[in-house]
Amino acid sequence: MDQNVVNFDKQLDNCTQVITTIKQLTLQRNQAIQQKNNQPIMKIEYDLRQNIDNMKQQIPKLQQSCDDICRNNNKYKITKQESEKRMNQFQNLKNQFIQSEQAAFAVKRKIEIVANQEKLFQGRTNDVEMQDMSSYEIQQHRSALQQKENQAIDSANDLVESLISKQKQVGQMIVDSTDPLEHINKRADQVNQKMQTMSSRFEDLLRTTSNNTLWIIIIINIFILVFLISL
């Protein structure tokens, strides 16, 4: 196999690892937010941004390499089927990155909305209309805002975990389809087996039909013979 194809496969594996890291960092950042642990959040956010920026640089390079391999598969000593397989792997990687980036920042935007609501609420505590609210009512309102924040984080975590699950499923599908000729041969054997079964049943049917026809002819001849004798 040509070295360019080998390098492409390595880059694809490296980018897959980066996307996995993005998902893991997103879960860690969300957990830190839930625990009100601000110290690691800035470090996680920095690492998250670095990995996402790295992927944004790698995607166009991979796209160019993938297009080149698909156009010149003969030059790189691979079959058309192998080049199409790499195209599918790249498209899946690209989709995984887009979804991971959205998941990484969706929760942040939702939390910022909740935080803004909290600031507005705090700004209104001195208003005339808020002066009659008891401390219990204020606490209830803040608890409702906290619940919204937790729901936003939980939904983002569910999204990231769903993406991780899908990535594993697609990876298994790629492994299962690594040797398409073996799959085709198995399918051909199954078809041949069914054809042989059908052929055997058809021969049995013909044999049965022939035997029945023979008996009908014999019976008719007996009746003709009896009729001639009676004459």
C-alpha cells in the first residue's frame, strides 16, 4: 500500500482520538460546572478550545488527501472499494466533529442564559415589586434557576454520551465491513444452498408427478382392456 494512504489512515486515527478527547473534556467541564468547581473549568475550557481548533485545521487537510486518494486509487495501489471506504470513514469523522463541537458549546450557551436570568433577578431584588417577597420565595426562585442549569447540563451530557455510543457503533460497522469479499462469498454460499434446496424439491415434485401420471395411464389402460373384453 502506498505511503500516502498509510499516512492518511494514521491521520484519521489521530483525529478520531482528538474527537474522543473533546467529548471527554466536555463531560468533565459539565461536571465541574455542576459541582461549582471553578478552578479546573478554565483549564478544561482551554484544552477544549485547543483540541477543537486543532480539528478545524486538520479537517481540510484530510478532505484534500481523501479526495486525492479517491481520484487516484490506481496510482496509490488500492481498489475503488477501498478508497470509497476511506471516504465514508472521513465523512463519519467530519460529522462526529461537527456534533461534538455543538455539544461542547451548547451547554455553555444555556448556562449563560440561566446566569443572565440570575443577574436580572438579583438586580430586581431591590425593586419595589420584589420587596414583599420572602427569603423563602427568593430561594425558591433561585432553586428553579439552578434546576434549569442542571437540566441544561444533563441534556448536554446525554448528547455527548449519545455521540460516543454512535461512534462505537459506526466503528464496529467499519470493522464488520473491512472484508466485503468475505461477506459476498458468505452471501453467495447462502444463495447457492437455497438454490440447491429448491432444485431438490423441484426434482421431488417432478418425480411424484411422473409416478402419478404413470398410475393414471395404467388405470386407464385397465379400463379400456375391461371394456374390450366385455364386448
